[in-house]
Amino acid sequence: MSTSTTLEAPKSGTWDGGNEPLKASYGKLMMWFFLLSDAFTFGAFLIVYGLSRHRHLPYTGEPEAFAFSQQWWPIPEKVFNAFPGFHGVDLPLAFVALMTMILILSSVTMVLAVEAGHRMDKNDVQKWLLWTILFGSIFLGCQAWEWAHFISGTEEGMLLSDGTRIFGANLTINQYGPPLFADLFFFITGFHGTHVFSGVVLLIMIFINTVNGVYHKRGHYEMVEKVGLYWHFVDLVWVFVFTFFYLV
Amino acid sequence: MSSTDISINQDVHHPHEEHDHHHDQNFFEKYIFSQDHKVIGKQFLITGIAWAFIGGFLSILFRLQLGWPEATFTFLEPILGGWIVNGKLNPEFYLALVTMHGTIMVFFVLTAGLSGTFANFLIPLQIGARDMASGFMNMLSYWIFFLSSIVLFVSLFLESGPAAGGWTVYPPLSALPQAIEGSKGGMTMWLISMALFIVSQLLGGVNYITTVINLRTKGMSMTKLPLTVWAFFLTAILGLLAFPVLFSAALLLIFDRSFGTSFYLSDIFIGGAALSNTGGSPILFQHLFWFLGHPEVYIVIMPAFGIVSEVITTNARKPIFGYRAMIGSLIGISVLSFVVWAHHMFVSGMNPFLGSVFMFLTLIIAVPSAVKVFNWIATLWRGNIRFTAAMMFAIGFVSLFISGGLTGIILGNSALDIYLHDTYFVVAHFHLVMGAAAFFGMFAGVYHWFPKMFGRLMDEKLGYVHFWLTFVSVYLVFMPMHYLGIAGFPRRYYAWTGFETFNFFTDMNTFISIAAILGFTAQFIFLFNFIYSIFRGRRSTANPWHSNTLEWTTPVLPGHGNWPGPLPTVYRWPYDYSKPGAAEDYIPQTVPFSQTQSSNLPQERDLE
């Protein structure tokens, strides 16, 4: 039926079989498809965030007069305004901006590692992987601090209608606003943090392999590329998480 | 290195070119932790059959209750123990039965058992590949599925019973352990089992997709693929995009249940006392669930579409009618399946305007579905039909799909659905269109590819008996249910004798139950035929059905690597049946046009 066949040899076009039509090995394709499905997981969580937030009232008063209340969704700048070593100083979003910068920087060093892999430069791959592991770990450390601060709360806490004060947040109570704000914060940043953690573990594994010369013997550093895809994805997801939780 | 080979990254796997050399595999490598797609396919099939019997048995238990509401079931005490109280089925256990029947059938039988079996078995064989892209991940996919099966199976034996909130596990019922017995440990295990199941599906899915993209043999372009492979490919894509959303929904539910969050919970009073949960929305879960749930019904039915297309065209000895339209309709159904989920939620308080949008999108699905049905019928039209057991089931599938599909148009109307929602009309609809129909596709596939799986043929006579008993009892069970549903008879009710309106239907319910028992009993004929034929069936030839696709060019029992020599090369589409001028009524895909000069069409002449 097709007009693409010649005498004894079948046609060898891009999609005619016997080749890699997307010019990617099966491993790389699998990573792409996994990331696509993971994007749907995160997409669902962010939609949950959007809908939950929509079910709560926004704060409508003057920004200067803002106070934490169960009545309205908090303004992120008022919640995330602490910085290690600057106790009591109002530095809205400064710390999370630093975290984000570090994560983006780790993506840059990942690109450099992949590029060094293309050149078959084992030493450079090692160097840049190490930097990526370092930045990834710093990001996780920052997140731990951010969580710890969020959990322990401010000195004032929140005055409830029955006269008691609550400090900090966990999965059931939240001094910064409705409990769901804390639930979503812990769940979504936690889920992302788990991804970063898995990424760091993967990076350490391929770093060890690189040091042992596994990829050099193999003749290519495709594994670094695959983990790189994952790492950039996790980085990209953070940009969305950051936007949802901190910016809008 | 030949690029048709799966050893694209030689570093990980040994080069497969030397596949004819002898592998010394011990029992475990060969049958248990096998990485061979054919063995994994059979593992999925056998597990699926086991689950189907468990799921079917559960349905017989609740049909007994519905058919004979006044009877005492002391004879079931040896099996059900404490679930029989004074000879009566425990009402909470009844709910658990319905829940587990749904979960088992939808996920473990018709998702894992159907696409797990046939996608694994057929994709590499039909595209001309040595194995799946990653045999290891494929093995992992089966064993994670097995683990998830174990978790669900064990939950059947909990003292508080398995999950009982319906297979859709809507919160708050499923989120609060104090709500019903079934929301205790059984629900936790349901969620764990489902999370594992999703992981297994994703591992399988990326494998199927990648294999179809990268490992097609020379000449096997996308428009020369058998329709089975198209169906499995699109099914895998649906699973890849839909299951993660169920994963998200399940994770949030786990947190609500076990860690005190309020994602789905708000303003709940139990025994007069308010729960502290506030701010969440149970409707949110419904949206997330049905975003998976609707594509899921196509994940169930599309492999059956593919199998039926293949079986019908082979046994009608005619090219499939409208090959490209078949692919187009599969793609159309796949795309539409993602934008219709809220038609399951017309009574959830949704904005009626939104309801009309979802109704409109839902009704559009009738178009590609009708394209498929007309194409199957047109393929049968004036064909030289061979009524093999597989063919009977394939034709039965078309019948069930039409009968069940027509009521889909009724239920897709938001105005009608508000009346029919959660009645037996819905039960009848989806059991015909995706339950029984998908089972028929699965049977057609088993009867048709059994010779390739086990090198022997299943007994045709027993196959006919199995077909007619099943076909008749399916209609006897589900046709009357439409009338129950129109009368407003609600589903999932343990007892209805307290309602004056429904007492009228006692005889009909008894009739349905008898038909269900008949249908379930008939499956033992299949089970016997299946097991007996594995060991004692008539020996098959390499191509018993005179079929065109590549799997029939392998030896009777293909070994690891599928083809002993080099991989086959593909020259033509898979449906050259009864081509005028050809020596035989089939021309396999591996025959070049230069060898079939007498039958080539004018446009194929220059290819000679």
C-alpha cells in the first residue's frame, strides 16, 4: 500500500523502522517519558494548590496592616521573611531567592558536566558533577532550615479566638493562616525535596562511576546526560513551585 | 552493528546478535525472574486469570445476596467465616465485596492482565524486535505488580475487612477510619497496593512506548504497524499521563488518612462532634480521580480494540476496512478521553454550564467509536469468515460494544444522567461496554495467540461452548439491569426489600443472579481448556491462522530473541488478505513486492 518500498530493500526513512526516529537512545526516551508523567504528578499537586487557595479568602486590607489569621490566605512575603543570622530583620523572600539561585546554579554546572562528557573529559565531568552535588546538597540544607523555621514559628505566634496562642505550623495547625496553607507547603515542597534528594543520590552514583572510569570505558557519558535531564526537570519544577508558593 | 537490534547501548546489555547461541538459564532466570517479554506476558496473563476468578467469585457472593435477599447463607460460613452473621451476609462486607470486585476487575484484570499480557507478548513480536527496550524494567514492572497484588489480596483477610468505599474510594468516607470498617486497615492497604500498581504501570508504559518508537525493524513504518501495536502504544501513553494523577490523588488521601492533613476534608461532624479538619474539598478528589478514571476505561478497552481488529481481519480473510481511519479513531478516542472526566460528576453540584461542555465533549466520542464499529462490520461484510473461537469472541465483542455503547450516549447527557446516576442502568452500561467487552477482547486474544504462547492450540469445541454460555449469560445478566436502572433501582444497596417500589423486581434480581452464576461457571470451561491445552493441546504449526503479522514468522515456540536468524524485514502492510491474483489468501509482511507480481496493484508495480 505504501509507495515507499523499493526492489528488495525496504525504504529507510526516519519513521520506516530499523533506526532511532527521534535520534535518541531508548534510555533517553524513557527518561523523557518518565519526566512527562512526573510533570503530570506535579501538575496535579499545583492544581490542588490553586483550587485550595481559591477556596479561601484573600487578604484585602493594607499590606502594612497585615496580620496572620485563619480568615485569609497569608501573603507569602510576610511568611517567608527570615534569613539565618538576621533575627528579627524583615527580609521578604530573600532566603528563598538565594535557594533558587543555588538550584539554578546547579543546573548550570550540570550542563557543564554533560558538555564535558561529550568531550570525553573525565576530569571535567568529575569536577562539574561534584559542584552539582554540592549545590544540590546546599539547596536541601536550605530547605531544611526553611522548614525548621516554618515549623518553629515566630515569637508572636497567632492569637486564637479562645485566647490561646499557637506557634509555628505542622500538618494540623498553622500560625500563618489556614491549616491547608501549611499542609500544601509541607506536601509540595516535601515532594519536590524528595525529588532533589533522589537526584543527589543519582548524582553521587554516577560520580562514583565516573571516578571509576565506567563511562570512559563504555565510550560515552550518556548516563550523565540522562541524570542531567532529570536534574533540569527537578529544577524547572522548582521554578513553578516557587512561583505558586512565593510569588503569586 | 545492525541498528534494528536492541543492543543500542551495548554497554548495558550483551550484544544480542549472538542470540542464537545457547543460554544456560536456571529455572529462576527462565520462569520466575525472567527478562524475556514472552515469559513476562504469560506471567501477567496467569496472574490476571487468577485475579479474574477471585473478582468473579466476589461478584457471585453479592449476587447471591441480591438474588435471594431472604435466604440464609450458612453454607458460606466455611469460606467467609465471621462475615456471615446468623446466616446473613454482613452489610459492610457486602460493600467491601463490591469495592474489591471493581478494583480487582478494573485494575488487576483488565489493565494489568489485558494490556500487561498482550502489550508485553505482542509488541516485540509484531514490530520485529528481539525484546522490550529494557528487559530488566519489564521484569520489575511485573514483580511490582505482583507485590501490589499481594498487598490487595492480604487486605481481604483483615479483621476489619478490605476497602469498602467503592472502587472510586471517594473521601470523606475513605479518608476517615471511623466512618466504616472498610476505611480502616483495608483502605490503607488499598492505597499502598494502588501506589505500587501505578509504579508498575509506569515502568511498563515507558517500556512499551519506547519499544514501539525505537525498536521497529527495517521497513516497519508507523503505517505498517498492526492495529494491535497502535492500540497498545496509545494505551501506554494514556496510562503514562493518567496514572500519575491518580498517584497524586492517592498520596494526598494517604496524608489525609494518616497524617492529619485536610486536603479533602472540611466541616465534618461524626457523632455530633466536629472534626478539626477545615478548608479541603472532597470534590477535588473526584476531579483528580476521574482525570485518571476516565482515561482508565480506555486503557481497558483500547487493547481489546486492537486485538479484535487483528482477529477479525485475519479470520474474515479480508483487509481491515479503513486502516488509517482505525488509527485515527484510536488517536481521537485517546485525546478525547482526557477532556470528558467530569461526566462522572454531573450530580456533584457542578455548574450546569460546565456540565453541558463535558456532555458535548463526551458525545463526540461516539464518532470515533462508531467509526471503529462500522469498520469492523465492513471488514466482516462478505468476508470468507472462519469461525474460530477467537473470531466468535471478537464478533461477540463488537456486539457487546454496540449494546453498551448506545447507553453511553444516554448517560453522557447530563439531564438524563442526573436521573440515571448511580442506578443499575450505569452498572449495565459499563459492564457491557468496558467490562464484558474487554473480557471478550481478552478471550479473543488468548484463543488467537495461545499457539504462539504455548506452541499448542486450545480446543475449539470447548471454546464454542465457553463462548455461547458466556455470551448468552452476559446479555441475560446485563440487559435486565437496564430496566432496573430506569426504574430507579440504586446500585451498591445491600438490601432493597424495605422499599415497596422495588419489591416488584425480586424475580428479575433472582433471574440476573442465576444468569451470573451460569456465566461464572462457564469460565471454568475456559480454565480447564487453558490449562489442559498448555500440556495436552493439539500441537500447532508456526502460523496456524495463516496470518500476515511478524509474530507468525517465528518458530512454533520462539526462544529468547524471538528470531533464530536475523530480524525480519517488512515490505508491506499487515492486511494483505485475499488479495486478487495472489497465490494464497494471505501475504505476510516479510514478502517483498517483487515476489508477488501477479497480485500487485497498479501503484505497487513500480516497487517490483
